[in-house]
Amino acid sequence: MTSPLFSTRTALALVVANMIGTGVFTSLGFQLLDIQSGFVILLLWFVGGVTALCGALSYAELGASLPRSGGEYNFLSEIYHPGVGFVSGWISATIGFAAPTALAAITFGTYLASVVPALSPRWLAAALIIGLAAVHASTRRASGGTQRAFTYLKVILIAAFCVLAWTLTDTVQDITFLPASGDGALIASGAFAVGLIYVNYAYAGWNAATYVIDELERPRETLSRVLLTGTAIVMVLYLLLNYTFLHVAPIDALAGKLEVGYVAAQFIFGETGAAIMGVVLALLLISTVSAMTLAGPRVLLVIGQDFDALRFLARTNAHGVPVVAILLQSALAVILVLTATFESILVFAGFTLGASTLCTVAGLFVLRWRRPGLERPYRVPLFPLPPLAFLGLMGWTLTYLLVERPMEGLAGVAILASGAAFYVLSRRLSTRRGPPGSPADVGESEVGSPTQP
């Protein structure tokens, strides 16, 4: 007997929690090394939010037209070729979810260790990943309930932090959030484009609900509302948080620091209050690790359904939960936690995920051209402006990253190439089947495909 499907509230919590995580509590410190203008910093986060909203509009149409779990894997397989979809699934398995899970967990450990220095950030991170993997590998009811609870807590704590900062800070920083001389040059610079990589990474997760379409209640009717509402909520919270950080703490104290939330809390509450806030900020990241652990393995699940050689990835428990995929992704995340540096993971993952979403949004034009008669319960308003805006902003950012950070960019290209090679190997070892009833289905029974009551 399978667990009930995920509700709209759980899907919304999944989107919000996937987005609000490591990026907003860490990337400001890196941005301030090259950009020390309040206006330009907030513009970065606004542009990133607009980019995410344009992407969410595009994914809403794709998800309503091609309703199956798997996110980019499903969309790219249907639009271009199974090999293209497989490469995106490979990205999701190796980088798309394991890396952000590791980053959020490392940040969780870093904040707790800043309060209790005797604790090891990396081992705290590993323990969090393992604990949440156990929860999400049980039932959908336990998984969804855990996700909603920590996401509600996150939004409440962020709002409370901002309000307390504005009311308790006696001396605010001498920084303007209006355009000033020199801001134009900063906006046109490579530093702004690279800063957008951090921002786009912070917004990554606006597409989270597309990974669990098969397990959503009425996905064709609710997906667009979930994606757009979740993205809009996060955009507002990000602008408030970054305004608050810059409002209460000196730029020199924040620049280059990973735990910018803790630094800002020191100026608001003092050392004792900052220690309490360090724990609070660590709690905020639990829902992020939880959301990644919930959504990511669904990509591995559908890959396992489609390729005989990878059928073990589609194994589920009695409640329809993909246990093997959850354990595999969590194991990869723990390995990254124990072996890699924070910034290298962040930039590398940002480039690779950006390339995947770029191809997917471009696929919206291809799908409309190749399959004009396809049922589309939701259509992008003002088409083609939103997808074109997304493609322009994301393409500009990725190009600058290749120029400014070629090693991380080339590492992303290498991941893409390795995914293509693995696709060729898996194709030789198995027959791709596709979803039940599709022309690619060879008639074998699906192993562990989600059952809806």
C-alpha cells in the first residue's frame, strides 16, 4: 500500500526550501569582494529573481504538457533525444542535487561550529544528510510532513530575523541603495556576471516540483501556481535578507566571509545573541537538505524505470518511496562533504546546473514547433518574452563564467561529456523503455514505478 500523494502545500514547501538554502547565507561575502555597492548588490538579487520567474513560467508549461517526474531528464528526453535527457539526469545525479545537498549541509555545520568550535562542520554535515535520508526513505507522509514543518519554520525565522534587525540595530551602516556614480560600470563588468552565478545558484530550486510530478495531486492544474508562488516568495525574502545584512553590518566585516548571517547577527545581538542566531540559521538549512533529499532521487528513479542496466535505481519500498536512489544520492553528498572545498563545489555546480536549465527552456521553443497540437493546460503568458529573457540572462552569465573561471567551467563541460559517454555505455547494456504505455516501452513490468491511489 503506497502513501498518499504529495499535497500542493508540500510541493510549495519543496520549492521554497530548495531555493532558500546555502546561497543567500553565504554568497554575499563572495560578491562583496568585487562589488561594494548596495544598489548593485540588490540589483543582482532582483535580476536573479526575474530570471528564476521567467524559468518557472517556462517550466510550468513544460510540466503541464509533459507531466512526468524527473524534471530536465523527462523534458529533454521528450523534446530532443533520450541521450540529451540522460546527460541532464547524469548532471542531476552527480552534481544537481548531491552538490547542493553537500553545500547546504556544510553551511549547517559551519554555523553550528561557529557557536561550538569543538564540533566538526564536516561531520555535522554528514550526520544531517544521513539522518534526513533515513526520514525520506520511510513514507511519503513522514517525508512531506518533515518538509512542510521545517519550511514553515524557515520562513518564520527569516521574517523574524529581518524585523529584529531593523528594530534592534542602533547604528546602521552608511550605505546607499540608490544608484551612484560607477554603478553602471559594475553592472557591465565580469564581476556582475560572476556574481550572478552565485545568485542564480541561490535561486536554483524554482523547478523543484517538476521532479515529483508523478507524486503530486492534480499536477497539470497546480504545477504553475506552485512554481510561480514559491519563486515569488523567495525573491521577496532574498531582497529583504540582503538589504538587512548590508544595513546592519560593515562591508569589510562581511566581505569574503562564508557565514555572513552569523556576522550580521553579531552586530545586531552581540556575541551571546549571535551564538543563538548561529543555531537558528543552522536550523534554517535543515529544510534545504531535506528538500534536496526528497526531490533529487526522483530523477534517478525515472532513469531506472527507463534503462534496464540501471533498474536498481527504480527500486522502491512498500510505500512507493525510491529508497535506493535516496541512499545513493545521500552517499554522494557525504563524499563531497568530506572531500571537496565549498567555493569550488558552488561555482562548478552553478555552471553545470545553468547549462542544463538553459537547454530545457530553449526546448520550449522546440516543443511548440515540433508538436504544435500537444495539449497544453498552461501556456507561458507574454510568450516568447519570458523564455527569451531567461535564455539571454543565463547565457550571458555562463559565457562570463567560462571567461572568468575557466577551470570550473571546463570541469562542468567534462561532466557533460562523461554523461554522454555513460549514456552510450548504458544503451549498449540495456534497452531504454520509457514510461508505461509509451512507444519506447518494451512491455516489461515497471520496477518500483510510483503507484497512485
